[in-house]
Amino acid sequence: MSQGSPGDWAPLDPTPGPPASPNPFVHELHLSRLQRVKFCLLGALLAPIRVLLAFIVLFLLWPFAWLQVAGLSEEQLQEPITGWRKTVCHNGVLGLSRLLFFLLGFLRIRVRGQRASRLQAPVLVAAPHSTFFDPIVLLPCDLPKVVSRAENLSVPVIGALLRFNQAILVSRHDPASRRRVVEEVRRRATSGGKWPQVLFFPEGTCSNKKALLKFKPGAFIAGVPVQPVLIRYPNSLDTTSWAWRGPGVLKVLWLTASQPCSIVDVEFLPVYHPSPEESRDPTLYANNVQRVMAQALGIPATECEFVGSLPVIVVGRLKVALEPQLWELGKVLRKAGLSPGYVDAGAEPGRSRMISQEEFARQLQLSDPQTVAGAFGYFQQDTKGLVDFRDVALALAALDGGRSLEELTRLAFELFAEEQAEGPNRLLYKDGFSTILHLLLGSPRPAATALHAELCQAGTSQGLSLCQFQNFSLHDPLYGKLFSTYLRPPHTSRGTSQTPNASSPGSPTALANGTMQAPKQKGD
């Protein structure tokens, strides 16, 4: 994502409060010269053999997975499988799965605590979720049912294993899918022990194990007791973490297989019984379980999560990107030699002007197709593939270092404020407000719309005046500091390139942790 050194960028002043949480989305693997030599030797000798044998075992799992569901109708698959299919296939998959992880170098699985029965805890929640090796936790849990994307059914072998598991499938393309998943989770969790336990990774994505991401409420919707399960990799070198920014799949697999021995600790915490309030409020339930698990792990519980393809954090009532794409856009345009300050003259205040990618390239005088596509893709496109030139003008103005914050916020208001039906003044309504916050802060539009409604409650209209908008963006104790961060993005200076640290005082993570005494955790 964005890179650059601070230069003349003025970060936020340190804010009193607890220390900022580490950025859980970044994993850097630093190897000494001796470690590099060791990995080169073991990677050349040990890793190829391990990976090859593991893939052979993975494909041997397919017959057992297929046999368990062969010949069964969809109606029969809606009930737990019993009899010889359960005994033979379950034990076969369990044994081969342990062999697969053993071949990849996970020679020891150390189990602490006692796994609860399905009657005591119908749902298991595992964290931190940090790697694609985390399914190893299914082995000491006796292969519980899982929740997975429906698209994974088409993946060779993996699809067969999901059918074997009778996994609960969710589709990102079907709006009704989430509702059906909620109903199915509730049905199984309240079956009185008829169904095996359901395992969730409530963070929903991988982190670097340095902090817990915000728990999603899916595992807690049924309101039944859950058993928290902690996953640790207590190895001298962390080769397993697979975060948003860090080593890729092949490197993680190769380095881990090159280790002589990898150890996994699985700890079962006491069953968490929800209070009546938690049973009625899955978000509250998820928040409290997250805090219990974070305390046991000795790491922070954060509000970091993924929205779309970007990590965000909650600041006040607003979600903001840890690293806004505005910074990446600036990097692309600077590389192309563009000075952004002169382009906004073509934008007409209060009126949209939709432009194509070709017109965008002409307006910005860009010729390289890759640069044009990268810069144009930053902006939201309509069904015809056009973008509003006001969006372009505001983004470029924000990247122009010659403007003050007051000038920038005034320009943003002038571009997106609308004329009132009665009266001479112009007001900024929810659509324009959410567009500004999405462009400058990376905020998802629903969160910005909700904040706009809250800001308008103090007045009698459904829109914000220029004075109200600037009070919010420049002088508000929380949001004003946030704007001053994002409207002064870092830039490359003297050829150096550094990645802004999300735990530094001028970052959204520091801002959220330094100004909120007891942040309320939320589910999605």
C-alpha cells in the first residue's frame, strides 16, 4: 500500500491515553545471515520433500471425504451422518489430516485445558486467526463443523472436504445467504447435542497475532455457550503468519516446511456462558468473549477489521482506513510526474460531471496505460464505467501540499454542497458528506451516512452548512485530528521510502487508542 517518508507532513500530536495497539495487518520477517543460510539449505533439501508428500496425502483424503457423502440426498445431508460412514470416513480423514500437518513440519500439537462436550458448548471460537495452517486446530477438536465460502466448493479436494464436513456455506454474491447461514447456525447450535460442534474463526481474516481483530457476531447469534480456543505458534521464528501485508502463500509454506520442527499450542479456555443481555445482543456477546481471549493471550483487543479489501479501524462513530488509498493515488501520480494542484479548475461546484477513463487521462495529461488504469480505479465508477470529476478534483486538491486545511475543507464543501429549495445558502447532504469522507478517509459510506445523521440532529435541517462542516472537520476534538492526518499524507522525500507505522502517534490506530478510554467492540 502507501509508502513514503514524513517529509514536511505534520503528524498528530501525541494524545494522552493508553499506548497504541500494534498494527495487526502487517507481518515483517527479518532473517539473520545465519538464518538465511539455514533456510537456503533446508529449503533446498527438506521443503520440497515435505510439500510433495503433503500434497499426496491431501489427495488421499479425497476418497474418504467422497465416500461419506456418496449416494446421500440433499435432505439426508441436512442431518448429522451416522453409522459406518461416520466411523470409517471420520477416522480416516482425522488420521490423514494429522499426517498431512506432520509432514509439513508440525511435529507436535500441545493441548492444554479440556474440550467441552457438544452439550456444554455447541460452538467453538478460535483465535487469533493468523495463517492458513490454522485448520490444524480441527484435529484436537475432533473435526467440528465449519463455516466456509460457498465458492470453495469448486476447489479440488477442498470442496470434497467441505461436503464431508457438512460445512455451513455462505455466498458473498447471494444477499439472502447470510440470513440462511444465521438460521442454520442457530438450528445446529440449539439441537441439544444432535449436531457436532461448530467452529468459528470470529476475526474473519488473518492477522499477525499481535492483537485480536474485532469479532464478527456470527458465532454468537444463537446465544448459546461457547468455548474459546487459543492458537499459539511458540516457535523461535514466526514463519506461519500470513497477514494483509507480509510474505505470500508460497513463501510462508516454503519457510514453514523448511523448519526442522514447528510446534502448535491449542488451549481450551473455560466455557463462556452468556448473560441474558449477551444472549439478546450478539455484538455485546462477541465483544466480551474477544476481551476474555485477548486477556488470556496477553495482547490487545482492537476494533480493526476488514471492509471490502481494506483494513479499517473505528474512530469515534466512524470507520477509517488504516492506510487510505488517497496516499496510494498520490504515489502513483507522483511517479508519473503529475503536479495535482492545477486540475481542479474543471470541476463545477454542486454539479457532477461524469468522465470516462480516456477523458480522465487527457485531463490529467497521463499517457501510460498502467498509470491511467491505476489512478482511475481509485474512484467509484457508475454502471457505465464513468467517474464524477468532482471526486477527482477533491482527491487531487488533497494531494496538493500548497493548500491549508481550511481551504481544502472549503473546496470539499463547495464541490458537493447542494442548493436548497428555499433560501440562499447551500447545504452538504448525506451523499456529498459520505463521498468526501470516503475519498479522504477511506470511510465506508454507511458509517459516514450514520455520522452525518448524528451531526444533523443538532440542527433543524437534513444538511450541514459550511460552518458546521468545518467545525466538524477542523475543530472537533476527535475528527479534526483525523482530518489533519489524512489531508496531509506522507510523501516520498530524497528518494527514501518508508511505510507509515499504524501504531505511531499520528496514525488512526494511535488516535483511536489514545482518545477513547474504553472502546466499545462491535460486530459487523
